[in-house]
Amino acid sequence: MNALIIGGSGGLSSVVAKLAMKEYRVWTLTRGNREVPAGVTSVIADRNDPEKIRQALRTQNVRWDVVIDCICMNREHAEADLKILPEFTDRLVVVSTDSVYDCRYKKIPEKEDGICVNETGCSDECTYAGNKRHMEEVFIRDMNTGESGLKITIFRPGHIYGPGFLLGCFPEHSRQKELPELILKGMPIRLVGMGTYIIHPIYVDDLAEALVDCVKKEKTFGEIFCIGGPEAVENKTYYEIIAESLGAGLTIEEVPLSGYLDKHPEYSGHLCHRVYDLSKLKAAGVRMPEVNLKTGISRSLISMGYELK
């Protein structure tokens, strides 16, 4: 069987490619700027140039059993997928984001039918969330009409972590390269409202496994799924686990919540609870995430060269 990964050199897409090789012959579609996993067939084209993508795929003379799009970021990317891919496959799996939910209306836990940003208006500061939701809307219209003939599945992960990703899940220490060093040096970690909002992180391998596992599951066709790991914790707990794994103490400096979002609207997707109901995922028969947060963070730190205590 054949699988095409759109992406293949990034933190998630490279893991998807490696895991898919257990079952598929794998191709990756990238711009060719970074190394892709050994053993895949590399196809070079710019994702923003649909015609070049079509030409590049035609040179492979392959029909893929699935295309997994890890880097579909906006309406234009989704429209290109619908225009190009039916020539090469009838199965498409797409990675979206939990950022599509409007943080003002989120529930605990949130389900797939929650209110999304473009349903209530989206400010200039939420471009990423707005673009991802516009992307979803293109696919949802096609899922409702069946026009393309593609069997589409969309996943909405929250915070993805693991080797290949920088640690840090909350202002003002999000995806921060020097975060472990700050903790080891005893520097205070500044967390808005003491980091009491709940987060539902997913280890990168768990997400990749679900993307590949869903391919043949008919209950996932034409559906959207929330996905998170086996634990939902307060943001501060995430940082406490990093410190514990390093054998260090943790000092938290509270950043007042009042007025913070007004000054930093770019953090709107963080300053809310991010915990999700996974019952739909389980009912569809998809492999459920298994890696607990302590194990996943430990693996992340080891991959960064740190010795654990």
C-alpha cells in the first residue's frame, strides 16, 4: 500500500512518515529544504504552488491509498487539496488544531461541535486560528456534498509535545528553547494566573499513530475529531513535571490575569481551558493515546541532551 505525507520534514510530519512506513510505502511532499526520513520517496514542490504540486505528483505514476496533510494551513491549501488530490487518491486525513475553537465559549471538556472562531468573528490577532478554521470550512462543505469524492477526516490536536518540539505550553514560556536551562538555574517561571488553566497535551507519536490508524476506519470518514493525551492537567503541572524530571525546584511568578489578554490578544488560545472529550474518537475505533505526560516530557528532555534525575 502507498501513503503520501504532505510535509515529512517537520516535528509531526516526520514522525507520521516513519510510523506509516511500518505498513505503507511512503512518499513525502516538501519544498526540499530539510531532510526527510530515510526510506521515503521525496517529492519536491512548494505547497503554495498547486500546479507544481500536480506536476510533481504526476511524475510518480502512483495512486496513493491515503494522503495525510500535516501542513494544511488555510483556505487556499484546502482548495488545492480538493482540486488536485482526487486524481491520486480517494482518502485524505488532515491535521487542524484546537485553536479553531472560540476561547470565549469553550466547555470543559469541549466536543467536536463547539463554537469556532469564524462563527463569532475573528480579530486580526487570531490569524492562525481563523485561517485554520477557514481551511476546515472548505473541507466540511466538501464532506457534506461529496463533490470531490474524497473520504476526509480532520483531527484537532491541542498542545503537541515530544522530541522535535520545543517545550513550553503557556505564556510567557511557550515553545521556549532555553526553558530547561531557566529551570535548572532556578529562574522564576512567569505564568499568567499561576497557570491554572487546564491543558490536554498529546505526545507526538500518539498523534501520528492515530492519524495512520484511522485510515481504514469507516467511522472516521467525513468526521472531525478532538484528540489529546491520556491526561489533562493545569498548565503549571506541565512545568512542575519538567522541573521534577530535571531534578530541580520550580519557582512560579504569577503574572496577573486581569488585563493580560487585552495587552496580548495573540495568547487568546492559551488563556482558556483546553481539555477535550475523546469519546467520539474512541467510538470510531481509533487507537487511543497512551503516553503519559511525565514519560513524554522525559523523552523530550533526553532528546534535547539533558540527563534526568
